[in-house]
Amino acid sequence: MCGIIGYTGEKYAPEILIQGLKKLEYRGYDSAGIAVSKNGKTLICKNRGKVSALEQKSADTDLSGTVCGIGHTRWATHGEPSDINSHPHRGGENVTLVHNGIIENYLELKKELKAKGYNPISQTDTEIAAMLIDSMYNGDPIKAIFDSISKIHGSFALGIMFRDYPNTIYAVRRDSPLIIGVGENENFIASDIPAILPYTKKYYLSDENEVAVVTKSDIRFFTNDGKEIHKDLMTAAWDEQSAQKSGYKHFMLKEIYEQPKVIGDTINAYKNKAELFENCSFDFNIKGKIHIAACGSAMHAALLGKHVIEKLARIPVSVEIASEFRYNDPILDKDDIVIAISQSGETADTLAAVRLAKSKGIRTLGIVNVWGSTLSREADDIIYTYAGPEICVATTKAYLCQTVILDMLALKLGRAVMGEDEYLKQVNLLSSLPEYISNALKLDSTCKRLAEKNIAAEHQFYIGRGQDFCVCTEASLKLKEVSYVHSESYAAGELKHGTISLIVDGTPVIAVMTERSRIAKTISNIKEVVSRGASVICVTYDDVDVSDFCKNKITIDAPSEFLAPVIANIPLQLYAYHIADGRGNDVDKPRNLAKSVTVE
Ligand code: F6R
């Protein structure tokens, strides 16, 4: 999704803006632009395409001496990716701005503005916002912004410059993220922490219905009745190093290799000897049902969560695709809880699920990676994953942390049902997970070899039963999104009810078998596809003999069957990575995808 950066200080602004945009590239974008104040004007430089093209374009433009500006990476919603539709947009004489979000009533506003003599040149909703603010401006930027946003329906984070205030950036948000970075003789606005990390770890969270006024020496926040508000300064827990590739070819690979550490950090944050989640305010006494709402990979983590919570704690769990949840008129009982899982904490559909639950008086728990994100502020209680900044658009380490948190939740909720001995055994085994993950990473060369073997296949299938089917859903998504290879995940027993017609000579089928009681059944299903020509890769334990029907086995070792899905994920992430890399794809920024999906 769109990324915003703003800088006001003493350094050459275009350089800082472009470096900031590079840090935001991971969010997904199709065009980029900057605007800077120079000699009483706001100069704009923007283009369709990469930030590197913008860098070249801005180097060819005379922006010398500029120390204040705003920048943007655009992920097209209204209007195709083009130079004209790129941000920043100008609205009349006074206003230039960048925008993340969607202005739902922009057509209506456009009509009104046209009647006032404005002539939009782009197809965007953003240009309308710029013109609206310009039309409301009478020398007082804060008033113009508040008057304008009271007319806007939809979501926005706006970074705004007024020609009359060349060294000041104004910022305001609703339902889209924005932070204000605090430096020495310089300050920033940004969509996300990695953009400011080279300069500062200190920041303020911008809240809804307030305007931030940012100069190089001062940051002030105002509400629409003119009152100034004082806010707590936050310190980012992440350092710059964690947002860099550190010698790896791609962030995806780096993030896969970070998993022993981040899983260790996540476990240690919530495990104190035999006790789990002692430091959480959440009341674990759940009398009703659990509904887990999430999107994409987070929803796949939820599927595994359902499996383990129902198995260990015998509490009914429903997994809700967040974009469907609120329109399904869900049946929520007052004793139920809604758990929302999100890496970014900004996913519009997941937030909507939380808001719906809260509006019905249902308790909400967020499992989230980004501190200070909207979900972390809106859910009643929060459990953080300690994955650190995830830059690759396709999630690996954050997803894995989510699955481990859900395993821990299942243990916590299931303690009485499973009995103390089994509980203590499993809780102790948690601590060994990082070591098992490190060992699974040694499968990298095997995974690369198998990826090379299947690199030309345009269709692949993942099959498994029970917890292994949950692993397959995520493994299949990972392959699709980074390699652009069509892939399907199936409960192994379901394939023969239709999809098996797609299996032809040489079709790769990856079978995951970690749930011992179901392995024999899955083997029967593997034989069904082998006899139709499939080329099978089995991901399973050393003692499971598949030599009869499978020449390509990925052997894994796990602390317990319950924790085996965490381990089984590792070779499947590596396999997807190597296929994508081998096909020459832009692995960290797959086409059409955005890291944080802040629109419905
Ligand atoms: C896939 C992926 C997405 C996200 C989904 C939810 O690799 O990253 O499917 O899992 O967009 O995002 P968050 O977790 O930020 O709510």
C-alpha cells in the first residue's frame, strides 16, 4: 500500500525523502514522487515506476538548497499507475499533499470543486483532497485541514504542505497509519518505522482527529477545537540493522533465516518457566466460543490455531476470513471472544472485524507484530509477536511467530483438559524450538535442488491432513505469491473428489505428514496421485518410510508432533523462495501485492 515520508530540517530534503521511500518500497507500489519547497514554490517531481527512476529524475532537476518536503510511493486504487496520477498532488495555489487511503465520496466532492472552478487533471481521489483543502484555506492551515476532513468519508493519512509555510509539514490521519519521527534539528512524518530508523528511533503516534504541525525544531498536535495535546514519546524497539538485508540476496531469505531468533524472542516474552502469558492483561477464562478473524497468511495461522486449540482445550473455534466476517452477520454470544491476527496491525478488514465485535460488546484480543499499530491500540488486549520488522511483502517470520503464539495459547487454555504432565512436557519443549528451526534451515540446499527440479512446473499441489493441511494452505500461498506458479492446497482426502483430474504426468505434489495418526491415510492419497503420474515430495519424519513411491523426501525433526507444523514450514518457505528466485522474480516485492492492506 502507499507509503508516506516527510522531512523538515537542515539537510538536503530530496536525498532523505528518496532514501525514506526506498525503505517503504516493501509495502508495494507502482509509482513514486516527492515535493519540496523552493523559493516560495512547491516543486513536484514524480513518475510511474520505481523509486530508482525518481532518484534519477530528481537528480536531473534543480532542487538544490531544499530542506523540507514530502514523498510518496503509490499503490494505485483510483486511476491507473501513471505520471499524472502519482503523488504528490497539487490543489490550487496553496496546497500540495500525499495520501494513503481511499476517499469514498471523492466524486461528490469533485463535482462541488468543479463548480468552484477547480479542474482536476488526474483520476485520483487524492487530487480532490488537495483541492478541497485549498478551497477551505484562508490563511489558517489547521482550520482548513479540519474543515476539509469533516467533509471527507473514507480513510486517509495525509502529509500536507502549504506554500505560505515552506518549512512546515502538516499531517492528519483516519484509519491509515502515520507516525511523526523526532530528530535533532530535524523531524519526520512516515507511514512506518523503517523509513525513519536511519535518523531516529524516537517517534509519536499520530491519533485520529488531530493535526500534527511539524517543523525542524517543533512538533505540535492540535484537536479541532484548537486545543493543543501532549503525547507520549515512543522509542522503536527495532534498529536499523533489522531493516536491512545484511548480505542476504533478498529480505525473504534473511527473514526465513531470522526465524530461530524471533521464535525464541516470542517464546521468551511469554514463557516464565512453566507459566505462559503471565504478564498479559487478557483474561484467559473463556466461557464461550473463539472467533479468529484474519486475512491471508494470518488466516492460515488461524486455521492451525483452531486445530490446536480445539484439540488441546476443547473450546470451539471458528476461523473467519476478515473481509467476510462483518458482512456475514456473525452469530456472536456475549461470552465469546474475537481474536484478530495481523502482522501489520493495519489491515482494514481485520480492523473492521475488531470494531464489529467491540460494537456488540464482545471481548477482543489482538495478536500483532507492529507496536503502536491501529490494532494494537484498538483491541481490548494485545499479545505481540516479536518478529521484528518484516520487509519482504510475503510473510514468513511473522506468520511463524503467529503460529507459535497460537500453540502457546492452546497450551494455556488446554492446561486442565490435557493434564499437568502433558502440559509441562509441551511447555518445556517450546524452548527447544529455535534449535530445531536452525536444524531445519540446513535443508536449504535440498530445497534449492528440488526447486530447480520443479522450476518449470506451472501447477503444483500441496496435500496434508489435519495440522498438515493447515501447513499446506500457507505453503501453497507462499509459492503462488512469490513465484507466480499456480498452486492449490488440499486436505489430502479431498483431492479425489474433483481436483485429482488436474494431476498429469510430472505434476509436482508436495505431501506434508507430521500428524502421525493420519500418515497412513495420507500415504494412500499420495499413491492415488502417484499412479496418475504425480512427482511427489514428502515432508515428514526420518522414520516414515516413503521410499516405495517417493524419491524426494525432505526429512524433518521436531520437538513434538504438536510443534511439528512450525518446523515443516521452514523447508516449504525455502522451496517457494528458490523457485521464485530461480524464475528471476522480484522476490521481495511480488507483482500486484502490498505489504499492508489498508483498503477493503
Ligand atoms: C502473505 C501475506 C498476506 C498477509 C495478509 C494480512 O504472505 O503476507 O497474506 O498475511 O495481507 O496482513 P496482516 O498480517 O498485516 O494483517
